[in-house]
Amino acid sequence: MAAITPLWESGTMPLDPRFQVAERKGEAPATNPFTDIFQSAIAAVKETDAEKTELEYMMSTGQLDNPVELVLAANKAQLSVNLLTQLRSRAMDAYNELIRISL
């Protein structure tokens, strides 16, 4: 029995160019503003957490001269996590509202 191939790969079905996958054409994928927002929020969480971890290490080894920097970095990291969770909550609320709409 032969493997099933999608119609768009068999060449028998013409595709609307708007719906073609960019990776198949060798181009960079199209950017989605929604995805960009979440990716930047995740990057901010990673960055602030790395900064906080570095300052914690410096504080524990006695290399940090100003302990207020650690407090500020910890608050900054906490705020970035809160922002990410709020974005997630708002996105889920919006999704649930769309699901409830009856057409």
C-alpha cells in the first residue's frame, strides 16, 4: 500500500499563494504580531531571570557592591513574569469569548 501524500505535494491541487507554507518555498516564515508579542514577553522573562540569577551569584560570592541592584533585578523579573501571565490570561479570555459566539 502506498503512502498517502497531501494534495499540495502531489501537484494536482492548485493552492492559493496566501495559504502556502513559507518554509516549503524556501522563504522566511511570515511574522505574526500575536506571536511576536508572546515571543518578546518570553524573551523578556528569560533575560530578566538571567540577570537576576547573575546578580544573585555575585551577591553570594561577595562581588556585588550595591545590593539594591539585586532587589531591582528581582522586581523586574517578577514584573516580566506577571506581564507574561497576564498576556496569557487575556489571550485565553479572548479565545473563550470567540468560542462562545454562536454563528
